[in-house]
Amino acid sequence: MEQQLADLLQHYGYIGIFLFLVLGIVGLPLPDEIMMTFLGYLTTTGKLNLSLTFLSALAGSASGITISYILGSRFGYPFLKKYGPRIFITRRRLIFAQLMFRKYGNWLLFVGYFIPGVRHVTAYLAGISGMRFTRFALFAYTGAIVWCTTFIGMGHILGKNWEAAFNYLHKYSQEALFIVIPIALIWLIWYLYRVNQRKSIHTK
């Protein structure tokens, strides 16, 4: 897996990161979290720039979920029911996501990124339900920031140990998120502070 991801990045670079996340969010069964954690690790080796990596992943995630929202709002439930299986949105996933969406509503757009099989459906349901785009964007894009920060940040912090840490996170996903997400957000704030400090020094 690691070598396959490395080959993909070597051929397509930051555009490859963007497209990978777009397709993964729209519905294709791609290892999004593994990819981003590995990307975080590569930023420690000098093969990738941390800021460009994060922006590429964020842009891909935001674009993918926006495409899903637009498809849902324009073509409705019949489109998802007819074409969903072609992009691996099964009837079981759809029913589960519908139940979750009814229960948690807007917040599912935020946390849905961390639930396999749900993040592929939430934006479609938001569009089908007629949710205003401004409300959709608030929860969906904020969730994308936290999602990308969590996994890229984890890979960057843990370096060579990224794979073992990811396997642990995957095994204890619900419990681990209460630890990893706050750490990722603290890391993002710290990183942005460092960037601003460097800019301040250069402008003086």
C-alpha cells in the first residue's frame, strides 16, 4: 500500500492528492484516511510541502462533498437510488446514513467524515433535503478542515510510526477520536501561529 501511494504521488503530485480526495468523497472506495496519514508522514521527509499538501487535500475534500450536494439537490433521491450502487453507495449504507441524518442533522456533515460509508452519503442527503448551501458549507467545510488536519497532522507528528498509529486509530476509532481530534486542532493552531511568526519576521 505504501509503495502504491508513493508511486501515485510521484506521477501526479498535488493534483493527484486533490483528485484522490474528490473521488473518495463522491463515493469511490478509496483509502482516504490512509492516504492522508501517509501524506503527513511524507511532509516530514521533505518529499511534500506541508502547507500545499494540506491545501490540496482540503480542496479535494471540499470539492468532492460539494459535488455530492449539488447532485443531491438537482436530481434528488431517485438519482441516488439509481446510480448510488455504481459508486458503491449501497442500499444498506443509504438507509444507515438516512437514520443518522434524521437523528443528528447538520452535525452529521461535520462528523460524517470520520464514519466510513457515511461521509459518502451525507452531502447527497443534505442536497435532497433542500438544506441551504450556506448552512451546508458551514458544517461540511468545517468538518473537512478537522478531518484533513486530524490525519495529515497525525502522520506529520508520528513520522515513521504513522502506519501503526493509523491501525490503532482504525481499531479503536470512536474512542481514539476524542483524543486525536483535539490534538490535531491544537497542532493546526500551533502550525498557523508559526507561519504567522515567520511572516512577521520576514516583513520586518
